[in-house]
Amino acid sequence: MFNNKQWMKEGRNMGEKVPTREEAYELLKKYTKTESLIRHALTVEAVMLHFAELFNADDKEKWGIVGLVHDIDYDMYPEQHCIKAREILEKENWPEDYIRAVQSHGWKICCDVEPVSKMEKVLYTIDELTGLVNATALMMPSKSISDVKLKSVKKKWKQKTFAAGVNREVIAEGAKMLGLDLDTIISETIKGMGTVQLSLAS
Ligand SMILES: [Fe+2]
């Protein structure tokens, strides 16, 4: 029989196991060999933790873990992105809410799982945005996030040929879902990214 604590630890269903950050990182490294993808994962984790703090979420670690593994299938299965992720995480007995959150960042692009929770909406919004902020930082002489200002990112936002792979529409739609203006999202994403020290060179 489960006592309450065990029940929470094991997740909603029998067999599901809430992953620790360490387990999540090990799993990420098992499926991701490309260094820039590891850096991206750590960046998204940091931004997720920043927003969890901002929203005073009671499951901050979960926000970080979901951010960390959101692209877990991308290195090995780019053609089945967000689909293979479910398979990988199910094999590890991850709880369903972690799996759906990971999948939902590819809403309308590689799967039909719509971001519903605040955590999912933040992931959906900031995933692409970190790419734009990163590219903006690389234009700075220092190449440092700490020198990136909101104004510079907004300028780059308007230049459609700059970091052309960054889907501005997804970011704008995510901001709308969160009910936050774009300036706030960008400023907080810059702050979140500033909490990790990573080499930006790709
Ligand atoms: Fe991503």
C-alpha cells in the first residue's frame, strides 16, 4: 500500500516514476551527442526555472526537468521529433504530465498536443525565443548574454532574415496564450538565460 508521500513520488499511475534532475540529465546525454543541443537544453532549463520562480510555481524542479529534456529525441530522430520523445520517456516510466508537456512544445509543428498548463505555454514560447536571444548575443563583441538588451532583440525580431529559422509567430502566439506582452517575455528570457554560463559558439 502507498502512503501519501509514496503516492506523490510514484506519480498518478502505478509504475510511473518522477525523475530527478540528475536522471533527466543522464537521459538527455544518452540520446543527445551534439554539444549545441546540450547547451540549448541547459539554456531552456534555466529559462524554465526562471519563469517557474517568476510565477511562483510549486513544482519548479518539474519545469526545469521538462525544459532540459524537451528536445530529447531531436538528435537521433529529427524526422520524428516530439513523437519519439514520448516513446523514450514512456520507456523510462516518466509520468504522463511530463511527457505531454515535452510533446506540447511542438504543437502544430510536429504534433497536435496543445500547450495547456502555464508550464507548457512557457516552454512553447521560450524554446524558439532562446534561439533569437542567443543569435543576438553572438552579434555582440563580448558574445555574452549579459550584454543583450531588450532593444537589440526587438530589432533583430523585425529583421526576418536574421536567425531566419526562429519562428517568430510561435513566440508571439505563446505570449498571447500566456497573456503576457512580448517585451516582458523577451526581458525575462534574457534574465533566465543569464543564469547559466555557457559557451555560445555553435
Ligand atoms: Fe528546443
